[in-house]
Amino acid sequence: MTLKTDALAQTAAFFDSKIEAHGATPEGLDWNGRDAQEMRLRQVIKAVDRTSQFSINDVGCGYGHLAALLESDGYQDFDYTGYDIAPKMIEAAEATNAGPRRRFVQGGISDLQQADFTVASGVFNKLMGSDPQDWQNHVESSLKAFFEASTEACSSNFLTAYSDPKRMREDLYYPDPREIFDYCMSLTPWVSVHHDYGLYDFTVIMRRL
């Protein structure tokens, strides 16, 4: 088992324990609360440039809250597929957010199928003992996979290296936004970075034009 695979297995086990303890709530995803959870989701769905007739991959979908949020925010006529490596997350998603044109898959990056848009919120934050450089390589290969799986655009968020040093934790991953931007620019020239929404993280969007 590689270090990356081991870290992903630990991540799945960690989130399985969270959802068992807290249920289908932001705390079950290790978020501080609903406001922060939904603010981050609304940043990644800025990649979606229309409100109807699209398909979307939600990587690290948790209990599938994004599907409900899209509908509550006025998006309609879309096909949603949520992916998560934690089996209990998929169970919670199917129990709480199942619906027409919603599909949940227990799986990771290699299981992605083509969609108009691919979004990922919070999937890179926890190192779980990985060497930071190994995790950086995983991040870059994942971003490439997100872009290749998307016919129009993809987006991901990250904790930022510009966080308050006193609050930064050794078990979390804080990339430099400039390095993520440079890597994304190697995939497409149409990249935007959003670092202006009041949290210690940033969102990167890659588009095909």
C-alpha cells in the first residue's frame, strides 16, 4: 500500500467515524457549521456558468448536501453524481439526499465519469500522515483528473498558506495559491483563483473555452 493510498484509507475511516458520530450534518463532515460549509460550496459552484441543463460531478460529496443546495439556489434540470471514498458517507447521502437524476458512487478520482462540471470541496485538507510533497503530487494528479473529466469547467478549494500562522496545524495541507495557479495554468490558460470570501482558504477554477 502506497503512502498516498494509506492516507486516503485513513481519510475514509476518519470521515466514516465523523458521520457515525454526528450524522448528516456539517459536523459529520468536520466543518465548523452550516454557514462555512455552504460558503465553500457556493465558491466551487461558481464554475457552473448556467442554471439549467448540465451535468456535475461532486468529488468528496459527503452526504450529498450540494445536490440540495443547487436546487435551493435555483439550479434546475441537472444530473448530479456524488463520489466519496467513505462508504458511510455514501450511505448517508442515499438516505438523506436521494432523488431523480441524483447518483452516489463510493469511489475516488479513478472512478470519475465525464460531466460538464466537476467540483470538489474540502477533499485535500487532511494530510493523514502523508509527506507534504507526496500529497502535493496527489493534488496535482487529482486536479488534472478533474479537468480531464470536465467538458466545461472544474473547481476545487484549499486551505491557504496565507492562514494565520498561530492557527495552522501540522496535520493539514496549506498550499501556496500561486503554486496551485501555476500548475493549473499548465493545463489550461483559463484559470481563476478566488481568495476573497472571508475564510482561510481559496478556490481555483479551470475552464475550457
